[in-house]
Amino acid sequence: MTHPSLVLIALLVALAPLAWWLLLRRARRAAPAHDARTSGYDLTLLGQESYQSLQRFEGLGAARSAPADGFDEAAFLAQARARYLELQRALDAGDLQSLRDAITPELYARLQAGVDARNAAAGRTEVVTLQALLLERGAHGDAQHASVEFSGLVRTDWGGAQAVREVWQLARGAGSGDWTLLGIEALG
């Protein structure tokens, strides 16, 4: 015959793992997956870069040395970005005439054919985000050329939001005239 206290001890030893598992499960369920006062996301599921402060990127642009020819990359990219937005508005309105001097005749004909193919259906494109990156800049004889990559997100009336990634080829004469858009290459 076994002693009642030995039976109780054996029962407790047998049930200890189950009790431990239930306690851990309750503790996990009680702990919030995220702090509602912060981002609203479960930060354990995101990569560390997803929630780092943007301040960690400050000053990286200043680390580049200015080219000897005095080229202002920031101003150039701001102008290229403005040209991108201007071209998008003209395409939406179906009116490329205002940009005729800023693009080559070949590109103008291609863009105009695209506008005509849409049957002049007015559409609206909202550029949600747009980044511009200077890929390359150089000179061939008296002409200068540059390649700019645009990437971002656009939202259209007819197709919802979508990512955009393009490389624009630009050129200008030896003087400090305006840059002319030679071509657009869609990536991905």
C-alpha cells in the first residue's frame, strides 16, 4: 500500500510540465504584441531598419565631395524631379505641347502616340512618393549627359497604386542650357 503523500507528490511531478506550459501560454497571451502608443506594428516581425529613426541618414549627402566643375547634384535632381511631375501632369491632361522643347522629337512622337492611344481619356495620376538618384553624369565632346533613376509609388484613377521605377536619359549642350529628355526606360 502506498502512502497518500507519495501519490500526491507523484501527481504533482507528473502535472508540473503541464502547469508550466499553461503559465507560459497565459503570460504570452497577456503581453501585448506591440505598444499601441508607438508604431502600431508588431516590431518583432519587422526588420530593425523598419523602425529606426530617419535621423540616422542625416548628413550622408553632405559626405560626397563637390565635383570640380561646380555641378550642383541636389539642384539638378530637384529640377529632374520637377520635370517628372510636369510630364506626368501633361500626360494626364493629354497635352504634351508645353513640354515639346524639353524632349526630343522622337520621344515626343512616342509619348504623343501613347496619349492618342488612350483616346484622350482624361486620367489622373497622383505621385505618392518619388525619389531621384543620379546614376551617371559625363561629357561627350561639347555635350553633357546624365542618367537619373526615378522610383516611387503612383496611384491612378484606373489602376490603383503601383510601384514605378524608370531611368531617364538627359542631355544638354556645352552651355548651361536646359536639359533635354532623350529617353525613358521602365525598369521592372
